[in-house]
Amino acid sequence: MSFKSYFEMKSGITRFLVHNFEAWFWLTALILLAFMPPESTQTTFCVWHLMGFESCPGCGLGHSISSAFHGHWITSFKFHPLGLVAIAILTIRIVTVLNQNYTFERLNKKISNDKNL
């Protein structure tokens, strides 16, 4: 493998990660919530709790998503009624961002190939 092809491959991977940053951000958030124990208040990603505040409107949603990933549907609904809806919306958004950028990249390649002809 030549240095040039390695550089092109690396820039392609970097470009892919940068263009899809929003999708990677939401996917990482969902994965972290999936591994968070829903019944524990000790494990938290909440900035408000880390700063010392006791209540946060988003914590119920986070625990709800975590409970849903663990299969505790009723507990998930008790933490926040929109937890399952949030999972659906974020999943749709992840797929949409990845699909839009993939379609855009394909269109760019086609346009550049047409210009070369």
C-alpha cells in the first residue's frame, strides 16, 4: 500500500466520521444508556447531578431509555412516558443522517465522474 492510498483512505474515514458526527453522537448516547443500570442513581451522565443539583428534567428520560433497553417496559414508562418515543426518534434520526450523507457522497462522486468524461 502506497503512502498516497493510505492517506486517501484515512481522509475518507475521517470525512465519514466528521460528516456523520450527529449520528455517531446519538448512537454513542444510546449505547451508553443501554449499558447504564436503570435502577441505580449512582451511575449518571447528567451534568446537573455532577454539579450537585438534585433534580433534573432529563434524568427521567435517560433512566426510561435505559429501562427500555433492559426490557423493563413498565418501569421505563414510569420513569418517563416518552422514553420509548425518544428511542424511536433518535433511531430514525441516526438512520436519516447516515442515509443523507451516503446519498450525498454518491451524488458527489457521480457528478465528479461525469465532469471527467
